[in-house]
Amino acid sequence: MASPSSILAAAGNARLRKAGLYVFLIAVTSLYYLLNTKILLGHYDLGWHLAAGDLIRAQGKIPTQDPWSFTAGTRQWVNLSWLWDVLASAIFQQAHFAGLVLLVLACGAAITGTLAHICRRSGAADIAVCIAVLVAALLYPAFAAFPNIYLAASPNMATMLLAVIFYGACLARTRRLYLLPALMLLWANLHGGFLIGIFIPGVFGGVALLRRDWAAVKIYGSVAVACVVASLFNPLGWHIYPAATTTVGNFVQAYITEWWPYYRNITWPGCIPGMLYMAIFAALELRGQSQSCPLEARLLSWLFLLLGFYQFRYMAFFFLFSAVPLSLHLTNLLAQKRDIAKPLWIAGLIASCALPLIFAAMKPAFALVPLLSQQDASYLQAHAPHARLLNHWNLGGDLIFYTRGAIPIFVDGRAATAYPESLLRDYFPLTEETVNEAAWDAVLAKYQINTVLWMKSHDALRQFLVGKRGWKEIHAGAFASIYVKP
């Protein structure tokens, strides 16, 4: 009979062997994310998010009126990500962009580790978990479809992490389910994607209802209701729900690329790995030999795959949710379940040792997306201090970050959450590659514009303003140009 000490030693060794899977997956995916540092900090709205966090911390309250533009008027500013803004602002104050990169890496590591735990707990073999989670973790950020990225210094990262946590808790159906309302309290103040956190237990409850599993219906139903109640604890109260529709269903979706269909977002050859993954997933699903795969996991995977073709933003959830069915299919497909603990530990340790070296090498690239530089903003303040500015909205967030309203802007990526619909309808015809001269003349006259900050590469606009309207290009930065009216 084995002694208690030998039993404990064996249990410890088993846990150590299992930990190799997590070390490998987290280290390798973190290394991949770190190599894409410029994309992690490339979100066009990061500038105004940091400025908003600074403003909230300085004033001790959440502003309801936009302080940075001259066009918002009396429109209420609905900031659904105020808590993320405050968190990012505090981190940036202490550790600058390096701190934000570490925040993104920590979030990505948590998603990868949680997803691996969910797959392993579902009964998948380690080699199948390794393949499914690694591929899903590399694909869901959608780095190849920049700027539509879902693991970056933006509030999106909170939604991706919490969606995986909710998914895992609902699959496990343990007491942890009752912690979800507390997480919803955070989610509803971090990002408008909190609605997915109500949808997930709703799907599980709907499947339980079809099965007439009344105990499960009661559990998932009570959790979903509690999550709805928890979501009301935010600065907007119940108004958070109509506020979430300021973008969802609004005409501005047609101009925001992440809301476009999948086919409009794909890039060659970057889309090939994702398409192969979809094809393999569909083939294994139709083959249908994994009877142990939870119906809810398959249903969510297919649902978000179809939604992803309709609107690209949902495809990231497909990659995450489909890791469970795919790992179980692969477990059945790989008849011989090899022991891969030792190779995973070796590869994981090598990747872990490389992380600090790569971090140090990438540190000079820690900065905002270089569409607008501090030098560009300073030149604008020095040479057009009283500008009545018309700016491209991709430049608005950075201009807010650099000037904090010293040069009031025309528009930025907050779109319908901060600006009146009439202004947005005036603005978007200006974004076409071919210059609509009537639209430009109308906006310049209506808003009394005397300065334009636009993409340097837009030659048609330069020909129109300088060649036809007699404006002068007073500054040409790396990516942005400044035009002034004579």
C-alpha cells in the first residue's frame, strides 16, 4: 500500500505535468501578441480613452457633456467604457505605454489559460487542447484585419475576457455561476459588449428549456435575471440599454469597419488561416463523431460563425467558443493520446525566457498609432491656435490626447455616443476617396471651417482645397496634413 507521502508526491507531479500545457500556451501566445506590439497600441480611440480617464479622475465624476469639440452642442456624451478609461489612465500615469502593453498581455494570457481549462475540463486530451486553443488564441485577435482588432489596449479586451469566463462558468454549471452577476457589475461599466454576458446564460437556459431540465432552467434563468439587475448599477441606470443602441442599429455602422460583413474585412493572404480553421471546424462538426460535445458550445459556435459573416466583430467570439467543440473532435480523431507534458514544458520555458528579451526589444515601439504625432499637434497649436478645425475622425482621438481641447475638434471615433446625428450625416460624405465638392463646400460654409486636418495621402482633397479653393497646405507630417483657408 502506498504511503500518504508517495500519494501526495504523485499528485504533485501530476499537477506539475498538467501545468506544462498552460505554461506553453500562455508563453507562446503572449510572445505572438508582444511581437504585434504596434497593433496592440494601434486602436484609433486609445487617445480619447486615456484623456477621458484623466478627466474622470481629475473631476471625480463622469462628464455628460463633451469638453473637447465645438460640434457636440447639447448632445449627451454616453461613455459606456468609463471604468476601463479610468483603469487605463491610472496605469498609463504610472507605467506609460509599457503598462498598457502589460495589461493587454495579462488579459490575453487570462483568456488563453481560461480557454485551455475549459477545454480540458470538458474531457479533451492535452494534445487536442493544445492545438485547438493555440489556433483560436492566435486567430481571435484578428491582427490581419487591422484596425478591427479584439485584443488591444481598448475596452474590447474586457468583453473578450469576460465572455470566455461566462462561457466557461455556464458550461461547468457549478457554484461559480452565481459569481457572474458580480462580474456583470464590472462588465456593464467596462464596455458596451456586456449584453453578450446576458445572452450566454440565456442560450444555456434556452437549451435546458428544450430538454425540459427544469433545474437547469431555474439556475440559468436566475443567473441571467441577476445579471440584468447587476447591469443596472452604472451611472446611466436602466438608460444603459437604450444608450447601447446609439451605435447598434445606428446608420454610423455602415461607416465603421468592424460592423461590416466578413467579406469586406478579409485581407489576402492574412485571411487564409481563419478560413482554413472555419472549414476544418465545419467538416468535423458535420462528421459528428463527438457525442460528448455540449450542445450549447456547438450552438454558440455556429451562431457566432454566422453572425461573424454578417458583421465581422462577432467572428472573434466564434474562434473562442469553437475551441471546445474542436478540441473534443480532435480528441476523437487522434486515436493515440500521446504524453506531451515534457515537450510542452521545454517549449513553454524557452518562450517564457524569450518574453522579457522581446519586451525590451519592442519597447521603443510603445506609442500611439503614428497617424498623428505630438509634433503635428504642436504645430497645429502654434500656427493655428484659433482654428475652426475640420479633422478626419481617425485623427480626432489622438488630437484629444495631445491637446485636451486646446484645439476643439470636429469629430472623433465616439461617433453617435457623443455627436448629434445631423453632424455625422454631414461628415461621412467627406470620407469618400473621390471628393464630393458640393458636400465639402457645404460643410466648410455651415461650420465656418478655416483649418482642415486630414490624411496626407488623400491627394484628391489636396487638389480640391489647394488647387480649386485656394487653401494652403502649411504642414505635412508623416501621415497627416494641415490646410488653412487664406
